[in-house]
Amino acid sequence: MKKQWMLAIAASTCCVPYAMAQSSVTLYGSLGNSIAYVSNQHGGKTVFMGGGTTPEWIGFTGAEDLGGGLKAIFKLENGINTANGAGLIAGDMFSRQAWVGLQSTAYGKLTLGRQFDVTNEMIMPLTNGYQTSIYQLYHPANLDSFGSTFYNNAVKYTSPLWYGLTVEGMYGFDDTTTQPGRYAGGGVSYSNGPLRAAVVYSSQHDRTLALGTQLGFTEFAGRPVPPSGAIVARSVQILAGNVLYDLNNAWQVRGGYSQVWVEAQNGVTEKMRTGEAGASLRTSPANLISTGAYYSTFASAHYVTAGLSDVYSLSKRTSVFASVVYQHASGSVAAMALLAPSSTTSQLAAYMGLQLFF
């Protein structure tokens, strides 16, 4: 009998740390699709399934409370195409995010793995592309990384919130098989009441840029673009700042500027400069109308792009939307983000669809 009591006490003692630890795993995602029309892609108009108001993904995130304000955390997230069920990147099980880390209420968060870059994470929520739900209001070929941009082999630190300020830095190690060239970036964001703002700087070596397939360029930095449509830049440096202000419960205004230095392998550097501005109006608790525009220059090309969207919420998780966006270019063909280049200097796209979050 005494032996049985000792075994029971030992078993209960061993289980105490596990019983006290609080852990959770959450399944979440975004699914959406639309019917899209584009006036000119490679010389012809197209109608296709065009995606939702945000990229489609499914993910798992979790945390275990280690005590003393410290948590172990992880995230696994895969981008998907709801038009055909395919993954965002062939061969990648978790193409958007795959990281583990530690989070402390006193010292901040440290994560390791495949992650969003600093520019995308701090600047994107303040941009026209995000606030209007129009992908084509991200800038040409996403050279400034305002749209979804991921890096492998990355170590990221995010500070705790201090009087509205957050500091973030990330370093991505180079890898000849998955990520030639290293990445380094850092930024500061501020959030206090109606005002949000961020400034970031990043640099990457040996970045592949699809200047032919995404911008229609046949020449860059004095050299022809290869038949593949892509070049490998010796370095790409990005400096960007955006600000967003909620005037009241109805109106929001925003603006920003980015500059990108693209150094070709022959040492020639071309700059992309982009300024944007936009506004949103909530006409009812369920309805949001947004507009935005940007002007961008890159090498000898100039782009003027403007868009308008209306998103109506059927519930907290489900909405229907409609949008239209137009670009006029000079010195090159029109080429809006995520679309094939036009054969002329103009391009128009329109979308109507459904978005669901879970």
C-alpha cells in the first residue's frame, strides 16, 4: 500500500509542469476569389479568376506559456490559389511563413525561419494596396517589397511596444540552393491613437528581378534582358516611409514614398522612385469605399496608376467587393503588379468577388 502511494505521488509530481503550462494551436486562413477583366495582357484582353481582397492562405500558429512572461511560438502558413487549388509556390509546403521563436513581454520577440521581410511587415499595412484591397496599387514588379515578400534562413527581432514605438530588424543568410545573397533590414514603426507611421531600410545581394516578364523591359542598365525575362541584380537597396491617419470614424488618409537602388552586375545603378496617396470613407458600418494613386519612375519608364474599390461586409468574416484600377505609362509599356505587361502604354483591370476569413 505504501509503495502504491509513493508511485501515485511521483506520477502526480511529474505531471505538474505539463499541467501548469498553457499551450494553444490555432488553424486560420483566408479564402477568396473574383471574376477579373484586364484590358490588355501581351496584346489581348483577358477574363479569369482573379483572387480575393487579400492573398489566399491557410496556416497554423501556436504558443506555449513557459512562465515568467515568456512563450515559445511558431507559425506555418501556405499560400494557395483558390481558382485551381494549387500551392502558391510549387514544391513548397509552407510558402509564406515557417518559423519558430520565443516571445517575452519584457524583451520582445525573436523568430527564426522563412519570414516576411521588414519592409513588407511594417510598411504594407499603411499602403494603398493593402487599404484598398487592390493588388495593382502595389508598385511595379514589387521592387520596393511593399507586397508580400518572404526570405529564407532569416533571424528577426521585434522589440516590445514602447510609447507607441516598435523597432524591428532581420537578417537572412545566403544559401546557394534557396536564397543566393544575404538580406538585411531594419525599421521603426509608430502607432498612437489615429496615427500610424513607419520608416524602413533594407538591402539584399543577388536578388532576381523579373524585369522582362513583369515590366516588359527588353533592356536594363545598358544590357539586354535575357530571354528568361529575369536579371540577377548585384544589390537592391530600399528606403521607404508611409503614414496613415484616421481623421474620424468615417475618413482615413494615407501617403508614402519609397526609393529603390538596383545595381546591375555591370555596376550600373538605376533608381525607382514612387510616391503614393489615398483615402478611405466608411459610408456605413458595413461599407468601405477606398481610393488611391501612385506615380513611379524607374530607369526611363514612368507610371501613373489609380484605383477605386468598394468592400461590403456581410459579416465580420465575409465580404463582397468590386474594384477597378488603371495605369498609364510612358517610356515603357503599362505593367501593373501581378499582371502580365500590356502591349501598349495603358492597362485597365476590374474585379468583383467574395472574401472569407476563418
